[in-house]
Amino acid sequence: MSMKSRIPLILLACGSFNPITNMHMRLFELARDHLHQTGRYQVIEGIMSPVNDDYRKKGLVPARHRVAMAKLALETSDWIRVDPWESEQETWTETVKVLRHHYNESLRLLQYKKEFIKNKQPLEGSTENSLSSHYTVLPELKLLCGADFLQTFQTPNLWKKEHVKEIVEKFGLVCISRAGSDPAQYISESELLTKFQHNIFLVKEWIQNEISATQIRYALCRGLSVKYLVPDSVISYIAHHNIYTEESERKNEGDLLQPLRLHNTTLTFNRRHLQRISGG
Ligand SMILES: Nc1ncnc2c1ncn2[C@@H]1O[C@H](COP(=O)(O)OP(=O)(O)OP(=O)(O)O)[C@@H](O)[C@H]1O
Ligand SMILES: NC(=O)c1ccc[n+]([C@@H]2O[C@H](COP(=O)(O)O)[C@@H](O)[C@H]2O)c1
Ligand SMILES: [Zn+2]
């Protein structure tokens, strides 16, 4: 199958990126190689979407810094970009809604390109035919994650079942191996994931790279070097803005993650509603 007849594919990674590490960028490279090796896809874009501040994860520094650091880190990539849409929303957005947003955006762009080509090219031109055929296949959007992310689907009250279903049924997952996580086992333990496993790509990293953003933050707080784990431009940005300190690490300490808070609120509402209608 030539590259042109393949399905165009966009990879979307959601997470804290607090801060972005070399491994976050490697995830995209590993995923792209794997998908190209299937012979079915052509990866056309990578999108990194830093989570909204309202996610309330411990030590989460403001999104404007996380977005700025990711932009600096990705300056050398010609296919991965940072998208601040999720971080700029009023509140935290469920991941499936972030996927829907970016999918709709990709369709809008496709429509725009088609119209541009139609208006620009003379009808008889052979270039027009070849260019427009390039845009006739609808792109796919897949969620890119590490194996620990897949594991969180099992955490009670963190994900809505219908959302996990939509992610694996409609979009698909590309999951990179991570020490301490066994994605094949998580899939076999879940009826839902097993049903849609044809849409879950498990990628084994060929060189183990256990960088973790939490460990990077701890090292920075202790004044240790993180050179060669994080791009130099990001290290300079962190130093310049003095981003990671003992104080920043205490941010959201003891808070419940927003998805869990939302779940609790819904439970309380339902309990009250039940009491009211049953006269309790
Ligand atoms: N070393 C790694 N190997 C595989 N996947 C990774 C690795 N580091 C991060 N990821 C993946 O990158 C995405 C974003 O992760 P996140 O921002 O939570 O980074 P992290 O290093 O896991 O940070 P933290 O330690 O704060 O949880 C997630 O899907 C996560 O699984
Ligand atoms: N129900 C949901 O949609 C849901 C639940 C938990 C985490 N998430 C997302 O997963 C990512 C997890 O990031 P961290 O691994 O940094 O915690 C974030 O982008 C977060 O928004 C989504
Ligand atoms: Zn993580």
C-alpha cells in the first residue's frame, strides 16, 4: 500500500505534562513508527493537549507554563504540536470531549482544504484530481497514552463506562509500554477493552525509558540536574520562572481529582433526589 492510499491518522496525547519530558515526545515517535509498520496508516499530525488547571492534580503548575514548556520542547518537531484548547476551557474537560473537539476540527480543516483546492485549481488540471483524492479519505484520530494511563480505566469512579466505550470503539487507542504496567493484562481483565481490542494498538518501546515527570519535579526541587531528560530550552524556562518549588509541589495537596469530585457530586445529587421522591 503506498503512503497516499493509507488512512490519514492524527495522534492525540492528553495528560498533565508537568513538565514535558523527552519521553513524552518519544511516545509520538514510537507510535508513528508502529502505525506506519502496520501498512494501513499515514500519521499526519501529533497533538499534545495539556490538561486544564481545574484537573487539580497535586503539584500541577499553571497551564500557561506547561503549554509554554511543551511549545519550546516541540520546536524541533515538524509534525507534533501543542494545542492549548483543553487548558483554556472554563473547567476540566472529560477526555472523550477533547477527542470529539479535535476530530471535528480535523474535519473542518479537511473541508476547508477541499474547498481551497476546488476554487484554486482549473477543472481540467490533473493536479487537482491527485490533490483532491488525497483528501477524500476521512482521517482517524487516536488517543496516545502510556500503559499506566490504560490502567486508570479500572480506577473506580474515574471514567464513565460510556466514555471508555466511545474512546475504544469510535476513536481507538495507541498505548506505549511502561515499566510496572501490563496493558495486555488490563485488556484481558476488561470485557469492554477485550471487545474492542482490534482498535487498541500496543506498542513496545524498543529502548526502555523510565522518565517520569514527578521524578523530574522532585529532582528540580532538590536542585539536581535534569539535563538530557528534559530539553535545554525547558530547563532554562523552568529556571527563569522558578516554576518547580516545594510550594508548587504542595498545590492541590489533599484535593480530589476533578473527575472524582464530579462523580461524588452526581452521587450526592442522585441520593438527595431519591430521598425527595421517596419522601425520605
Ligand atoms: N516513561 C513513560 N513511558 C510510557 N508512557 C509515559 C511515560 N511517561 C509518560 N508517559 C505517558 O504520557 C502521558 C502523559 O503523562 P503525564 O503527564 O502524567 O507524565 P508522567 O511522567 O506520567 O507524569 P507524572 O509522574 O506526573 O504522572 C500518559 O499517557 C503517560 O502514560
Ligand atoms: N473521565 C475522564 O475523562 C478522565 C479521567 C481521568 C483522567 N483523564 C485524563 O487523563 C489524563 C491523565 O493525566 P495524568 O496521567 O497526568 O493524571 C488527563 O488528560 C486527564 O484529563 C480523563
Ligand atoms: Zn502520569
